[in-house]
Amino acid sequence: MACFLSSKPAACNITHIYDRGHSFLSTNEELLDRYAACPTSAEVIQVQTEYLDQLTNIPAKVPDGEPVSSAG
């Protein structure tokens, strides 16, 4: 895992065998860079926790013109 995070060419070599490998890297580039900068596993967990906290605070997107309904 450390090699994957610390070397973008190695990550590309690993993920190129998957159909969506490039998409995975481009979608997660910022987060993977933040993980790679962590010197300890405890800091990786801290970055992960901060990232997940941000995700839970993002409001749901609703298409324009459609009312928001909590009823099924």
C-alpha cells in the first residue's frame, strides 16, 4: 500500500489492469495525495476521519424545479 500511495507511476501500473483504474486515481487523487503525505498510520486515520466528516456535511443535490419530499 505504501508503494501505491508514494509513487504515482506505480499506482498507474497497478490500476491500469482495471477498467476504471484511471478513473479511480483521478477521482481520488487529492485524498490519495493527502494519505501519501502522512508519516504515520495514525495520521492516515485522522485524514480519513476529516474526509468522511466533510462528506457527511455536504447537502444533497436536488435537480432545479423539483420539490424536496421526505415522503416515499
